[in-house]
Amino acid sequence: MKYMRYIILFPSLFMLTSCFSPPISTKSDLEMYRDMVGYNASSEFSKFSDVFVDLSSNHPSSVYLERAFLIAISNSINNSEFKMAKFYLDKMKSQFISSENSDFYEFYELKIAFLTLDDKNRNQKEFLDLKIKIEEFLAKYQSSDYRYLAMDIKSSIDATLYVLNEKIARLYEKRGNSYSSDVYKIKNKKLKIKKSDIEEVSSFFIVELFE
């Protein structure tokens, strides 16, 4: 669980901009990291962001940079800035991925993709496509520390699909289309979960079939 102890949610978003050119700092990477921790603790997130830029620019090989990326990813997720979270994750992945931590990056790609589904109107295919990717992750990383978290996401997708299928089936019934209603009821049977096992969830969308 090397990374998970650093994945703490912070209530802020900080962003790097391509046009920002930070001044050369004489501080060591450890001093910068301590400054970042201090600014984060005191909610001075603008200063935190500036030091993050300084650290990544002046100490690109710092052992503290990886932790800084983790905080940036967490902040972005906490503020529903999922594109920024993916940006930070991709940058971090390009520098730090290895055979020993590849499951971390693949899991967080799945996590961000799942959270993004709550951000926009999506169709069922995108839920199903993500579910397939999660199943591939579970098959690939059978002893991963993130396995059970991935299973939780899969269960959430199944629960969401169940609720959506049920709502669509009822809509078809109201329209007098029993055949289409039965199609969605059969889909729920294939999910192998029971309605009694599902707490009512707020569906992310309803496909606009009945315009």
C-alpha cells in the first residue's frame, strides 16, 4: 500500500499553467516539500501550487515529487476536476511507472473514468465498457492492493445499471411495450444481483428513449 497512505483528500485545487516560468529557487527539495505540507495544512493553496511548480522545475528528480503529484491528484479529484486529475496522473505515470506500481496507475485511471461518469450524461455502453476494463484489471492484478477497491467500483456500476434498467423497463411498461420492458428485466437478471441488495442510488442519467 505504498501510495495509499498519501492519498488524502484536500479541499482545494491547484493548477499548473504552461505560461508560468518560476524563478530559480535556492531551496532544497526537502525544504520545498516541507513548505508545501505547511501551505496545504494552512489552506494556502495558491502558495502550495507555486511551490509545486518550483519543485517540479528545479528538482525534477526529487524523491518528494512523487508525493507532490499524489497530493495534486487528490486535490483535483476532491474538487471534481477530473480532467486535471487525469493530467497529473499521466504526468506522474510518465516519470514514475514501473512493473511494481503499474496497478496503481491503472486503478486510478479506472477510478477517474468512473468518477467522470457522474460528471456528464452518459449512455449505458460507457458503463459497460468501463466494467469490462475493471474486469480486465481484476484478472491482470489478482494480488493488487487496489483489487477490492476496483471490485467496489464494479459493484457500483452494476448497482447503477440495475437501477437504470429497472427505470427504463417501467417506462416501457407505461408505454405498453412489454417486449422492450422484458429486455431490460433480463439484463438485470444477468447482473446477478438482487434489488434487495441495492440501496437506492441516484442514477447518473436516463437515456432519452422516449422523446
